[in-house]
Amino acid sequence: MENIKQGIVISIISNLFFVEIENKIYECNSRGIFKNKEEKPIVGDIVKVCIQEKQNTIIEIINRKIFLKRPKIANLTQLLLVISAKNPKPDLLMLDKQLAIAEYLKINPIIIINKKDLDEKETNKIAQIYSKIGYRVIKSNAKNIEENINEIKSVLHNNINVFSGNSGVGKSTLINRILNNNVTQEGEISYKNKKGKNTTTWVKLYKLEENTYIADTPGFSTFDIYEINYKELFKYFVEFEKYIKKCEFSDCTHIKEEACGVKLEVGKNISESRYNNFKKIYIELKDREEHKW
């Protein structure tokens, strides 16, 4: 009788899959049938494994809900977007791109503004913009990260969490404090050494507690947003929704039209920075769509 158990893929090295099952890690191969499909097990997948004495084999991927190509990860449920108040300058365009893709994929976003001690005024300004929309914003002190770690930990429960942020914003430091080790530093070194050799995926899940994981994704800073159709981008700027009904035209792009309910609210109930970033992303997506051939 076959011994079939269910677990989660936490890392992949070469063609070996490491699956956590009942708090134990099993080294597994993947069944040959996956080689003939685009759908192969990736980190974050819930899988069924046939446990055998000589070789453990993944035989089924169960109900993959979300698949990201970059970083290559399945079933993440929460995205923690880390920006800095200063050094480097806060990149709100990237933040708005990532919020849009989080809305598109139905992943819960949390915004972490790090280095609040370097510019309290800028921190509060950014926090006000995004808190008003309804996003959870956590302010973090770079000089004393410990004072904010418990608040960050409290939002991680029962999620597969991915931290995203530009180099220098403090993402790695936050992850290391949460996990109480230097896994991200090791990951960065491993990624740099392996890059181009195609031997190791650079995504790994670290278990914080039962059903709670943090994905270490060295070298990763932003998602590819090109899955979003430029004509539907407005749907993922959630504060636009209540004003769209005031647009004169049902096919309003919210870009050039004068009688646009969204544009009338810019500077009032819609921040100028958010609207300007919407226009930049719209143009980027439109240009890519028109020139994709």
C-alpha cells in the first residue's frame, strides 16, 4: 500500500524538491508526467508525495491558487512592500505598480515605511496617502527595528509572505530580525554564486510558525505588471471606484477626458502622486501592448 502524504514545497535545488510534511523535510523527485507539462512543482505549492524507502516522489499539485513567474512562487497570500523614507528616496511609482498587481492577483498588501527616523515628515506624508485609501501601513525605525518587529510579526500569521523592496530600504534586515538569523545574507551570496548556472531556485520558504512562512527572494525587487491590461488598470487603483460613476463616458480612460469623475477628485480625495503614477503605468502598459509584436 502506497504511503501518500501532503506537504508544501519549501525549496528546489537542481531537480530535487524539498517538501515539508508534518514538520519534517522530505527530499523528493517529481513524477515524470510533470516534465511533459508547463505545470511543474514550484516553491509554495501544496503537493501530494508518495513516501518510499528509496525515493520520495511528488505525484500531484493541489489547487494552485496563485502563480508568479518572478519570483517563481505559488500560493503567496500576503505582500509586504518595503520602502524607505530616505536613503534611498521612496519609490512611490514602484509601490503603486506593486499595489496594482497585488489587487489584480488578490494578494493582501501591507506597506512598511522603513527609516522613519531619517525623515518623519516624509514618513507621515506617505502613510497618510495610503492609510486614507485603506491600506495597512507600518512605520519602522531603522535605528531601533526591534520596536516594530512585533507589529510586523503580528500581520504575518497564517500567510505565505513575500517581502519586496529596492536595494537599501532595509528589507533583508527586517527579515533577519523576524527570523533571528542571517538567512537573507546567505541567500544573497548563494544567489550571486549560482546566478546563471541554473542549479538553484533562489526562492526558499522559512517557517515562522504553523501555517506561517516568509519567502526569501534574494535579488528580487519588483513584480512584472504586464499581466494587467492597460484598459483595466483603473480597477486596481481602488480609490478610483467610487468616482468612476461620475465620468461622462462609460469607456472613460481617466487620462485625456475632461468630464472624468476620477480627474475631478485629484488633489481632493485622490492624491496627485497616485494619479500621476496611474498615468505613467497606463502609458507603459499601453505602449507595451501596442508594440508587443
